Amino acid sequence: MGPGCDARHVAWAVRRISAGPSYAVPGPGKASAQPDRVTGRGQGVHTLLGLRLISDSGERMTQPSAGRPHPGDLALMAVGVLGVSTSGPLIAATAAPALAVAFWRNAISIGLVGPVALARHLREITGMGRRSRWLSVSAGALLAAHFAFWVPSLSFTSVASSTALVTMQAVWVAVFSRLAGHQVSARAWVGMAIAVLGVLAVTGVDLTVSAHALLGDGLALAGGVFSGAYVVVGATVRREVSTTAYTALCYGVTALLLLAVCLLGGVPLSGYRASDWARLAALALGAQLLGHSVFNYVLRRVSPTLVALTILLEVPGAGLIAALFLHQVPPAATLPALALVLGGIGLVISARTPEEPAPIPAE
């Protein structure tokens, strides 16, 4: 779950049903049109597991199905899993400083999103309210912290362990939601307990390998904490700001902060081999465009819970790619522990209440 700096997993707006008459949920299969509080445009508002989805363009969105997804969506999700699964192995294979990798990943992303945002959402960005702007900047800072911890972890521990531990962000989203006063189900608490046991088992195995591996585990866990906070803040700001505008501002802040850290720390930002530049480009294009953008697209028709659970396949996917191309095989004793982590996270995700942001990873 390499930090594929993608803020688009919070592309839809979260509104609680109990928020009042103006937030009433349309009936099944219906859509209402309300003025966009930012741009004044009409937007399509739709129900999604107790949440309301608002398209940036106002176009009619298909209500996600609670049943079996369409074969086309299943194929797209398979492409998405393949895309995000390349993130960790690509970072581990890139012979560039970890913080530089984090910076260039975001810089390339803003290079892709920025022109579209300026061409189509300049008025919205410049007219953004103080609260929305502050929240977007805060989300960018949290995302920068996520990258600053998670990317270096891949230099110390295995791709499989790092990817699984950073996925704990789903647990942190539930914890932060509880701290914010939302209810967390008993099933979610059970899932958290199982995931924590898995984390303890993973770190215990890695401690027998080396202290460096244990350090990598700690960095990945810290990256997951910041990623969870980023998802919660991003879901809040997305109630008022379109996906493109939010993503551009968030990516821009993340890239600037990482650039500042690199410059202050004397981290070289150039002089890499051509193969490493190719990996950096693949990191942004693969994990972001073929990964999280695809998942963001299928969210129009597929339950976010199913999407989040599907993304957990990134862990075995990244581990398999690392084993095949980097000859990086985690200790056999780690595998049951990783299964515990994923099983616990799966319970947390499947027990998500309508009040909680969908814990779709930021990598």
C-alpha cells in the first residue's frame, strides 16, 4: 500500500442522515438536485449505505449495488488491485532516498491533477472558504507525514509486512471516529483486537530477524496512523469541496512540505539513474491512475465496504510481486500473523457504520 498519494478515495461527500431536513436521503433509486455550496452548480445527490454521494459534474450517478458487482466492475477492481500492489515493490526497488521518492510521487501526481484543477476548478479553489481551505491544508500535512513514515519503512522491513501494517489505517479511522463521538460496533472492536494481536505477532517475528525490521514495522504503523487521520479529515472537507479541487490543494501541500523536508535535510532530488526515474513515473501512473483512480470510479456502482475489502488484496499482491522480482520473501512465521492483521481489518471495514468515512487506503 505504498503511499500513492491519492486523495481520491475520499471523493464522495459524507453526510449523516440525522443532520437535518436539508440532508434528507432520497428514496431508493431517486436523486435530488441541490445547489453546490461552493460553485453554485446543481449536483446529483445519491444514497450510498447511509451516505450521500455528490458527483463533481452533477451528472447522474448509479446507486452502488449491495449485491454481486457487474463483471465489468470486477475486472476493473482486479486492475486496481494490480495497480496498487506495485506501489510497495516499486518504492523498495527505487535507488533513491525514501523522502525523495515520497516527494516525486506527489510532485508527479500534482503535475497530472494540477492543470485540470486550474482549467476547470480555479474559481472554486480561489473562492474556497477559510474552514475548507484549512482542512485541505491539514489533510495535505497529514498525507505528507504518512509518506514520510511509510516510504522509509520499506527500506527496513519486508514489503509484505510494511504493506499490511500501514493498512491498519482502517482501524485508526474507526478509533478516530469513536473519539469524534460516533458509535463503533462490537464487531469492529473485535476486529481491532484481532488486528492488534496480528501486529504484535508480526513485530515479534521481525524482532527475531533484526532491529532494523522492527524499526520498519514501527514506521509503517505510524504511517497508518497519519493515513487514518488523513482519511477522516479528507472526508470532512469533501462535504464542501469537489474532488478535483480538494485533490489538487491536498497534493500541492503534501508535495511542498516534502520538498521543504528534503531541502532542509539535504536529500538529493536528482542525479538518479534513468531506470529509477522510470520507477518513479510508474509509481504515480500505476498505483494512482490504474490503482486508486479505478477504485474511485467503481465506487459509483459498488459498495465502498466491498471496495475497501478488495484493496486488502494489495497485501498478498505486493508480497507476491516483491517475491518474484525482488526475491524478497518474508519469514514463514510472518504469514499467519499477516493473516490475523488482514482478518481483523476486514472485520473493522465490514462493520463500518454510516457515520464513519470509508477506510479506503491512501497508498
